Amino acid sequence: MSLGIAYAVASALLLGSYLYVIKRYFSRYPSPVYIVLVEGLAFVWYLPVAAFTVDGGYLPPGADLWLFAVILGVSGMTGVAMLSFFAALRRGAVSYVAPISKIIPVFVLPLEVLLLGQHLTPLQVTGVLVATAAVYVANYQPGELLEPFRRAATTTAAQLALASAAAFGVVDVGKRYLMQELALSPQTFLPVMFFVVTLLVAPFAARAPWPAETRHDLPKFAAAGLLVAVANHLVLLAFQLLPASIGSPIVNTQAVVAVLLGGVLLQEDAFRIRLVAAGLAVTGITLITLG
């Protein structure tokens, strides 16, 4: 399990850096345009990996229609989760959309227990809850601790953010199921996921305005796509070794990494709160490890 935790922590660091990069270099791009370019370039980057590193075939022995259905279902749900999140951002303030959208492990834990019969120790459950709290606090705006949940009952934006978190919860459980129960390799799943997400978002990107500097920024998009490809590979390596209910909260501490980078490099507000979130994240991961 320790190697799986190392993979999950490494992916959280990379994905947190990636979130910072989005804010620092791509904030002027409409979300669908950004997703299409980055996911499409991640697909291009990952194809050589898929072509030259698979040992013994792309599909596990006994592959059937159920395997293909799960691959497509998890890939499609990833696109739905992304679109739901960005739809929420278009309709509401980040201050209450972001915290709700990041409580993904809250959905992962019951789904994995009910569907896959996963058992966690009390210490691990405590660690999952603490790590999830860290992600929420990282996105918390002073004076609005419970406001996102109050809005969830009345506003479309908060409801879409909640739907996004639930969809990502299904995705994380699905990834664990594919990697462990169905013995699929990351090299088979990731090209499909990148392609399906790009395909789902493409119609929205086609209707969005493309900034004039898009061509000039293509090297930056290529670098972001490479970061996405590497980070997602590490996520799947983690899900090969960990239950989703343990891997997901660790991977989602990426939000803590992002706000810490924003506080240090961009001098964003509420840095003390972000440090509290970082402390909670470390505590949660430690409890999971000890459990």
C-alpha cells in the first residue's frame, strides 16, 4: 500500500501544480477550448506510451463486452463531470462552486463500500474524512463556511457542482474497478479516456470564442497536456494498489497544493487558511497510512 500512497501523493503534487498553471497561464481561455486542447494533446502525448510499453497485449485475458462498457462508461462520466463543473462555474461564484465540487471522496467511500465490498479501518475512515475536510477548507472563503451547502439546496450552480463531485466519485470508483478487478492497464484506458473527453467537449469548444493568441500558446498547451498525461498515469498506478476510498482523498489534495502555490507565488488572500488545509491534508494522509 505504501507504494500506492506514493503514487497518489506524486499525482496530487503534479495535479496541484497543473491547477496553478491553469490559473497562471490559461485563465483567459473559455473552459471548453482549454479542455479540448489539453485533453487532445494529452492523448497525442500518451499514444507512444500506450504503443511501446504494454506487455502481453492491451486487454486482459477474458475481455468481454462488459469491460468495454465500463471503459466507455468511466471515460464518458469523466467528460460529464468536467462539463458539470465548468457549467457550475459559469452560473455561480467560485467561492461556493469550488468547495462543493471538491468533496469527491464523500461519494467515493460509500460507493466503494456498497458496490465493491471495501473495508477500511476506523483510523483510515478518519483519515479519509480529515483529508476531505482539507480539500474543502482549501477552497473555503472567509465568512462562508456553510454557505456553499445552503446554496446547494437553492441554486443551480451549487447543484451542478454537487453533481460534478458525485460524477467524479463514480469515476474514481470505476478507475479502481478497472485497474484491480478487471486488471486493465493504464496504457489501455487513458488513450480512450482522453479521446472520449475531447470528443464530448468538442461541440462546446466549437461554439466558444477562441482567443487570438491560441496558436502562439500551443507550446504551453502541449506542456500542460504532458503534465496531464503523466499525472493521470500516476493516478491509475495508485488505483492499481489502493482502494478508491483511500486513493481518491489523497489525489484530491491537489486542491491544497494549488492554493498553497497560489498563496506563495501569486500572493492570493487567506493564506493562513490554506496552511490549515495543508496541515489537515498531511494529517489525513498520515492517518490513512497508519491505518
